[in-house]
Amino acid sequence: MNSYFASCPRGLEHLLAEDLSAAGAAHVKTVAGGTTFAGDWAVCYAVNLHSRIATRVLLRVAARGYAREDDIYKLALETDWPSWFLPTQTMRVDITAIKSPLKSLDFTTLRIKDAICDRFRRDCGDVRPSIDTRSPDVRVHAFLTADSCTLYLDTSGDPLWQRGLRQKSVDAPLKENLAAGILRLAGWQPGMPLFDPMCGSGTFLLEAAQIAHGIAPGSRREFAFERLRSFDAAAWRKLRESALAAEKPVAWAQLFGSDISAQAVRAATANLDRAGLLEAVELINADLLETEAPADGGILVCNPPYGIRLEEQESLAAFYPQLGSALKKHFAGWNCYFFTADLRMPKLMRLAPSKKTPLYNGALECRLFEFKMVAGSNRKGAAAPSGNTENF
């Protein structure tokens, strides 16, 4: 069996572990920012194809302690790269370090590149891979701790949150694997009404529509493992064809989206249409503060603006009390989830969250706030829901 590391957004490691176990992985162990596991190539292919949470799947090829750059060079030189890929292919080297004593990671990256090229020259004559930092055939990743270096081959290529579906985007779009994790944390299941009232380019809706129709997240894209010498084309074809055969015909899925920006609604419509999933979703251009609930109950989920600049924070401070009132007035019977880096939100909304889940959007620490809206809401004097769904 091979050893792997799958990365994911911080806070979603336990969900990634569930994906890995479902794909048949062994020795699954969560660590900060991802999960280690073991498995054969079929497991690697399955994780890349089916995991909605993973960012990359890295194959471990070598590891050793080090004290200086030359130790890392020797480790890379001793690794049998020609058994993994061809000297005519392009490559890129990336490095990540935690508490490494080395002075220059750029220099260390260069030493790894030199070692790989020197190994190819030694084994294959005067020929070596060329460097392509934009679209390489092969990506090598090095991970340094204070005293150890691990070398990986990337089996994914482009990050796995790139499903190959979304073309149009708006400012600060949410990555697809983070959106999928939030849907899982919210407890949404196909058949339940889902409403994103700040839908932007439609990431939550795209993920939910794929889930509702059994569409594997990697079924519409290519992977780096297809360019490795170990690639088993027959096994991959069988796995992918099985995933495609399991898809359901597209139909209405009780997915609702709206946005105050007409441009955002157009972008979401275009993305859903391109993915062939527009029939599953109903979209309108509307202000959340004036929008009635589209069903008697369900899951409301959204990623509101964070307010980085002072004037944005002041605007949000005025918006949040209105948002709290709108939820109490129109969304009794709904479980509402807001993903934000603005930790003031519950207090300014005058609502007590029933759950606060720490998550990260890249390096930015955020929270997923859960508000269970009941009749009369979370505080005295809240208005009862009108039950009017004419906006939809």
C-alpha cells in the first residue's frame, strides 16, 4: 500500500476522514489541515474522484531528517523519480515549512529541483524535466518540520475544489470544498429545502445540486495521477464510468437562491446552466431583508460579507440588527447558518447562536454560526412568520 496525505480547509479534517473511509482508505488519521491514510492506487483514484472535502491528495515518496539544505538535496537525489514520471515531462516544486531552521525556502526549493534533474541526468542521460510553474505535468511537494523533510508527488493537479463547473465568479467566491463542508455541518440532505439568500456565483447551490443528483465532484475534470508512469488507465476508466452511471437525471431539487445583486444572480444562473443543473434550482434577484421563506422549513445557509474596511464594518453593524429581525419575521421553522469572519454578528443580530463552529477560509479564522429559528424566535417579541412565499 502507498502512504498519502490529503489536505483540506482547517476545521473540516473529520469530514475528510469520513470521505477517505468511504473510499476504502486504511490507517486514516487526522492532523492539522488534513488527513494521512494508506491505500492502493484504486483508493487514491477514488478519493480524488469522490471527496468533496479534500484540496489535494499527495503521495509520499521519501522522508528523512535533515540539518541543512544539502541533506534535503541528497534525499531528493536518492529518490527514484524516473520510476514515477518521464524526463520529457514538465514539473514544479512547492515547499511548505513549519518551524524550519533553514534561512531560505526559495533556495531549498531550488536545491530540490537540482536534485531531481541530476537524478534524471544520472539515470536517463543528458535529459531532464523542464520547469513549468503554471501548468506542470508533475508537481513535487516538500514538507519541512523543524528536523524532518517529506517529499510528495501530487496526484490531484489543480486543487480538487476546482470541479470544472464554475466559470463566472463574483468578489471573494467561496471555494467549493469549504462550501461542501458547510453543507455537511449544517446537516443538509437531498430532499430538504435549501436557501442561499446571498448566493453570489452560486457555489452552495452548485454543490447541493451535484449532491442531490449523485454527481461525483471529480467526474468532469482531469487529474495529475493520469500523467504518472504508474497510471492504471483501465482501473480509472472503470471507476469513472461507474460514477457517471450512478448520476440521476436532473430535476427540481428544492434548492432556492437569491441575491440583492442582479450581476450575482446572472453569474449563478450561468454557472448552473453550464453545469446542466439550472433545472434543479430556483433563483431570484431579491433583498434578504424583504424575502419571504420559500418553504415552511429547511436549511438557510450563506456567506455574507465580512467587512474588512472600517466603512464596511460600520455598514454591517447597521445591517445585522435588520437581518436578525428579518430572520425572526420570515424564517421560523428554519435552521439558519452564517459563515463569517465577523465575530460580532450574533450580538449585533440580537440572536443567540445554538452552535459556533470554528473554520478557516484560507488563513482567515471564521465561524459557522447556527441559529435555530422557532416560532417566536430566540427572543421575546419576535414576529411570527407570515408564510408568504410569493417571492419565489
